[in-house]
Amino acid sequence: MQIIISGRNVDVTDAIREHIDERFERLSKFEPRASRIEVILAEEKTRSIAEAVMSVDGSGPVVAKAEASEIRTAVDRLYDRLSRRARKERERRRNHKAPPGSSLTATLDEPEE
């Protein structure tokens, strides 16, 4: 998975890059088809903003945004939100039909008397 990090009005240090790489590499367990993540960091007067767009093969992008007073906290919140959304999207794709052997398919297969 490719992770692209950019900053608006903020210097992205090596420590922040390592922290982002370490956190966002774990997203592949929630969404194995993720091919690219773009992380954008920004700082305004008293807040830090982190945004991410995760490109998933065969599906639309997963987008998340987080704010905090410190950049590391914003990155951690962003990871939590993005992982939650990726997990939810994967469950949505997986559960769009009733699984075989469920009570819904068992009642439809039984002959009526």
C-alpha cells in the first residue's frame, strides 16, 4: 500500500512520517484491497487538521477528517475514523445478501404444506 503524506502550512518531520506510516499500515487488515492513502496535514491558529483519502480497488474512496490541538492527536483520531469507515464499508459489501444456511434461506427452501 502506498502512503502519500503532504502538509499545508506545516513541516512534516520524519517523526510524524514514521508515526503515520506505522499507524496507517495497519489499515490493510481492515481493507486488503486498499491501494493508496493520501494524508494531508494542516495547521491553523490553534488547531491541527488531518485528512485522508483511501483508494480502494473496485470501490469508491473512503474519506475521513479529524481535528485536534496537536498534530499527533489529529493523526490518531484520523486513523480511528478511517479504520471505522473502512470496516463499515467492508461489512456493507459482505452482508448485502443473506449468507447460505441462514434462517431466511432455510424458510424459503422448505416446501409448503
